[in-house]
Amino acid sequence: MKNTIFYLASCSTCKKIIKSLPDTAELIYHDIRQEPLTEEIVTEMKSLAGSYEALFSKRAQLYKERDLKNKTLTEEDYKALILEHYTFLSRPVFVIDGKIYIGNSQKVVNEVIEALR
């Protein structure tokens, strides 16, 4: 996987993070709403992250609507949910030089900016 950001174009947090990236950053921009994630991509992300749960967003509206916090989810459940709907992917996800950066915490954003320099 080339240096890629998986994001949601309509997400204000993603937009803010993208604006903060160095001008020299060479990334492939993958809008997960316009171009849904494939099983191959999600499996590759999992191999970098260590688990599907690490990629999963428990903040997603559907997570709350489906009352998933009260269910015991397996790795296969996390994978299936991420593939079913883009909101289940914790965003943004960067893959840079074979390393994965997940989410929008300031620590992760700083690590991404450093990796892109």
C-alpha cells in the first residue's frame, strides 16, 4: 500500500488534519464514502494495526444506534462492520512507509506530520 490517507471528505476534523500536513506530503487521498473499502484494504490495515478492533470507531452513530457496546464483538464482527459501513472506520487512517496511524488525536497527527517530513 502506497502512502495513503483514508478519510471522509465531509468530515471537518479530517479536513483540519489534511490542512495541517506539510505541503510536500505525497499522499494518495482515499475518500471512504466515494470509494468504499475493500476486504483486501481492510485486511492489510489490520495486518499493520494488529487487530480489526484497533481500526474500529466506537464513536460512530451506528455503534450507538445498534447498541453494539452491549454486545460481545469478535474480530470478524469488527471486520464485517468496517466493510459494511464507512462510519465504523476510525478516521483518518494514514499508512505511511508501511506504518499505520489511526485516529485524530494530537499525538497521532504529530506522528503523521513527522513521518511525512
